[in-house]
Amino acid sequence: MVDYNLERLNFLIVDDNKHMRALVTSILHALGAKNCIDAGDGADAFKELRHFPADIIICDWNMDPLDGLDFTRLVRTGNDSPNPFVPIIMLTGHTEMNRVVEARDAGVHEFLAKPISAKGLYSRIRSIIERPRPFVRAGMYFGPDRRRRDNPSYMGGERRKANLQADGGGADRELSQAEVEALFS
């Protein structure tokens, strides 16, 4: 299953559940990663980033006092952020469309629904490696380009929040993992 050697990558795992941190660390070790550290919330993780050069962050959404979205925003736009360009994979049990879009709009690279698997986590890491995205600054947003594909033949209207709401919403509906991935495509 593993095509890439992950042993030289540094992973920061951020989750308030120590069992989830241990599970993610175990999966990463099984995939060949050697350098994994963890933090129990976004505030501790931000402190860790000051002395640990994370190559990829795997972060839970729901934490206190600093949740995964606020942590992502802090990493992307904080004046004292040590690495605003680090790829972030968001983990959550909530896959409603509005949450996926909110994570994307905060600057998350990849989104992975719980329960996680080695195959699912590896596919997100592989996507980060194989399809790096340029970073953009647009208004208040700074992060990876939210459009993954350039479609020069696209002649339709803008696909922005207002246009999506005009299409009928569906913001509270749970999305499948395939639908989540399509939003990040």
C-alpha cells in the first residue's frame, strides 16, 4: 500500500482524545513514519510548532480551548506562526457540507472523516505529496488554493458561497467520503 517513504517526514498529531492520538501515531508508524509528536489541543500544538518543524499536521476539529478550525486559522494567518504553509489534514466525525466547506475555507488541505483507516489517512498524505497546491491570499483568506483543478473550458458562473446557496443548499446533510473528496477536488 505504501508507495512513499514517510520516515523523514515530521508529523504533528493534534487531538484532545489521547486514544485517537495513539491510533493516528500507530497508523503513521505502520506507514513508515518515524517522527511523530502529539498535542492535546490547538494551543499546545501551536507551541509545539515553534520548535518542531512539522511537515504535515493531522488535526481534530472538536477540541478545547482552541479547536481545529481556530488552530488552522492561527497557523495560516497568525503573526507569530512558524510555518503558515504547512499542510493540514482535518479529522472529524462531522461531515455535513457546511463543515467541510468551513474547514476548506479556513485553510485545510485535506479532510478525513472518522472513523479513520490507514488507507484513508495514507490517501490524504499521498494527495498532499502528489498534488501540491499554491497558496493564495484573497481578502481575509490565506491558504492553499481551494480550486484543485484548472478547467480552461469552464464557461459558467462563479462557484462561490452565494451561488451554492442559490442552488438549494443542503448544508445540513451528511456527506459521504466521496462527496467530501469532490469538494476538495
